[in-house]
Amino acid sequence: MKPRVVVIGAGMGGLAAAVALARDGFAVTVVEKEAAPGGKMRRVQAGEAHLDGGPTVLTMPWVFRGLFEASGVDFDRAVPTVPLSILAAHHWKDGSSLDLFADVDRSEAAIRDFAGAGEAAAFRSFKADAKRLYDLLEGPFILSDRRSVPDMMGALGMAGLAELWRLGRVETLWAALGRRFRDPRLRQLFGRYATYTGSSPFLAPATLMLVAEVEMQGVLAVRGGMHALATAMADLAAGEGARLRYEAAAETILSRDGRCIGVRLAGGEELPADAVVFNGDVGAAAAGLLGGDAARAAATVPVADRSLSALVWCMTARASGTGLVRHNVFFDDDYASEFEDVFDRRRLPRKGTVYVCAQDRLDDASPRDLDRLLLLVNAPPTGDAAPLSDDEVRACRDRLFDLLTTCGLTLEPEAVHLTTPQDFERLFPATGGALYGRASHGWTASISRPPARSRLPGLFCAGGSVHPGAGVPMATLSGLRAASAVRADLGSMLRSRPAAIAGGMSMR
Ligand SMILES: Cc1cc2nc3c(=O)[nH]c(=O)nc-3n(C[C@H](O)[C@H](O)[C@H](O)COP(=O)(O)OP(=O)(O)OC[C@H]3O[C@@H](n4cnc5c(N)ncnc54)[C@H](O)[C@@H]3O)c2cc1C
């Protein structure tokens, strides 16, 4: 008998764990309450069109390449991608705009034209610092099990700690950007990277500069849309022998004598297991949605610590004026108020940044008849407490369209699909619609996410709410960490022992 593992959830973390464990010889069953894999990496329909309704920016492709290649599957064939030469186009209300490029020299030249030689030099040194931070933290943090603060200090060593202090000090990302850039538009542009972890640049630590480095290493567009990556991961898991069951919601995590022994599905069916990997938000387990034993196994996520939610409009639209590339950002003129509104006043931003993903475009901004667009505005994670009224949502949409018009872009929507924080709460229960687990606010927040191993023996966690954090590659890495932890617990039950770094834990 192979040791049995049930994975609850077919998000990126759950799928990565399923691939790695099935490959190692575990009998893996994935139960997913929705009808398709991907979790937040979902497809939505607007009129006749299908669109990505979740992540759009794919970074750190080596994470996926390693996972696929460990199964003998060529990632580039399974998931065809195109590297973008324009990482994103940025627009401001005063009519100014700036493209960032995959080629750092082109970015530097663009910044020189945009804000002068001093800011171009500041960018060069910011880029070097962000890279040094990334290199410093990749091994001890991103690719490691979650460590305590003293462990982390030990792993970095005196030299690493001194470097960390020099690069980031104990200050916010906003303060760190303020020391580097004079132009407020550049602070806004690079500060926005905090929102990739659902956080405010005014509260997140300067170490989040490393997100800028990740993006500057390159952004890929997936042919056929990001959801194709989730489907390919599900196929990979099935190819390794995992069983995937959709529309199968886990209702209770079962335990006996202080150890997790399986899962009961809605409907009553019981799936016995030697280990369970939970890929939902840890907050859902802590809130008791999977029974009392699972509730005691995980720490609650206080409402005040939740990360950003969003209003997401997926639409087909006629776009005219400012040319769109794949990723486009439109900034309003009071950045601090956006985060005060969302995190302090718990309301939709009056001056919110608008992200527009033009899903049929790469680097070419030429006119098209009709575009498939995703528009995203940050929103408070209050989908469980204070549902947004139609009037509030309409007012936010009007402000958004006004901002786009001021920046020179006119949109005439045809078919529209809207997702609100309430909808995200329904899809990802007990989160209030928060999309990235806990916000990374405060200098220890990023290293305090729950580890793969829960307090209940036999129950493991994977996904954006646990270490190393949110985002598609990070959630995938968390699944591999959960697989390693299961292997460490149950490896002796396998007939052939997996190799020391099995599971596709890729290294660049
Ligand atoms: C609008 C949006 C834009 C984003 N943009 C980007 C981006 O551009 N780049 C990027 O890298 N990241 C982005 N992200 C974040 C990224 O999508 C997530 O961090 C990542 O996909 C989360 O993966 P996960 O493993 O946590 O699983 P999730 O996606 O959270 O999926 C968890 C799965 O578990 C299932 N589940 C939960 N409870 C149960 C249960 N009881 N029984 C059965 N199934 C259950 C859920 O249905 C779900 O399918 C974005 C997210 C959103 C929503």
C-alpha cells in the first residue's frame, strides 16, 4: 500500500504538492470544490469571451521549469510562453508616461528621458540593491523552510545581516524609495510592488524591493492565458498518478489520537489519509471551517492583518487613445490616500491606481477592434463584514474611467464580468476577500507566515497564505515545501525512498 495523501484545493500550492508527492510514490487525491483547477488563477467569461480573471504577470519561470522537468516534461512545450520586452507601461494624470523594459539599459534610458540623469543613476543603484537583496534572501528565505527570526539571523550570518541593514534598514519600502528617488512618480511606480503581496508600500518593509528585482528578471506572457498554466499543472499531477476530483468540497479534516487521519467531504464521503495538505487560506482552517481539530492547528489571521482585496472587471472593450501594451498602470495623484482608504478607512479608494491587462497584446500598442481586458483596483478585504453596495462599486467604476480618460485612454466596454471582495470571500472563505494571506506590514511580517507543518501532526499547509508567501511562483514553492515536509514525515513508508532533493525543488 502506498502512503495516502489528500490535497485540499487545486490552487498552485496544492497542485505543486500533488505533482511532487505523486512523483515520489504517494497515492495522492486532490479534492477541489470548484469545477476547474487554478484557484485564484481562474478563467471567467464576459459575453462570449473567456479571460484570465486572476494573475496575469508570470515571473520566476525557473520554478515551473524545475517542477515540470523533474517529471520529464518540457515546460516550454507544455506551457508556451513569450517573454515581454515591455514589463509595463505607466501613466500619470499629468499626461506623463514611462515604460519599464526587460532590458535594464533601456529602462535606464527611459528614466533619463522621463526624470533626468540623477533619477536614472538612482534607478541603476536601486536595481543593483534590489538584486543584492534578492540574492541575499533567495536561499535563506525563499527556498527554505520558514525560520524563526534568530534562525534567519543565523542563516544570514554577520556579513549578510550587515548587508541587509545597509540595503533595507528597518524602514518602510516608501522610506527606502524616498532615500533613493526624488521624483514622486518613481516612488509610486516602485512602491506599487508592495501590492504584489497585498500590502501598502507605506507599511511594508524595504526588503520588498526584491519584488522589483523579480519583475526586472523578466515577465512572461502565457500563450492561451495564465489559466493554461494551472491546467498544465493539473495534467502534470494526473500524469504522475494523482487523482483529481472537482466539485468535491472538503468539509472536515479528521483526526484521531492527535494525528490527522483523513478528510470528510460535503456529502459525507470519507477519504482516509496518512497526511493532508490544505491549500485553502490558513485563516479558513483557523476559523473552524474544516472542524475543531484543524482550527487548533493553525493561527488565526486577525482581520486587521489581512492583505488587499480587489475589484476586478474582466471585459471586452473598444480601446482608443493611449496605446495599450500587455501590462498598463494608471496612477492617480495622491498615493498615500489610496492605502489610507483601503487599510484605515476600509473603503474603496477615492484615488485608486488602476491596473489594466490587455490579454491579447504583447509589446505592440497598435489599435485593435476589440480588446479582452482585466481592470483591477485595490479594495478593502471586508467581503465578509460590510458588502460593497452597487452604488459604491458604480462610483468606483466611474472614478476609474475618469482616471483613464484623463490619462488619455477611452474604453467602450461591451461585455463585463465583475468580481468583488464578496465574491472573493465566497471563493476563498474566511478571507474577507484578501487575496494574499496576511499583509506584509512590519519588518518581521514576511518571515512570520505560517510554515508548511501545522500544529496537528499529519496536517500540512500550502499556498499564498503560508511561507514563503503569495504570488504564483511563491505559492508553487510553498507546495513544494509542503511536499518536502510530508516526505520527511512519511518517507519511510515509501517502498523506494525519494532522493534528497526530490520534488522538483528547483534551483536556478
Ligand atoms: C485578481 C488577482 C490578480 C493576481 N495577480 C497576480 C499576478 O499577476 N502574479 C502573481 O504571481 N500572482 C498574482 N496573484 C496572486 C496569485 O494568484 C496567488 O497568490 C496564487 O495563485 C495563490 O495560489 P494558492 O496556492 O494560494 O491557491 P489558491 O489560488 O488560493 O487556491 C486555493 C484552492 O483551494 C480550494 N479550496 C479551498 N477550500 C477548499 C475546501 N474546503 N475543499 C476543496 N477545495 C477548497 C479553492 O477552491 C481554490 O481552488 C493575483 C491574484 C488575484 C486574485
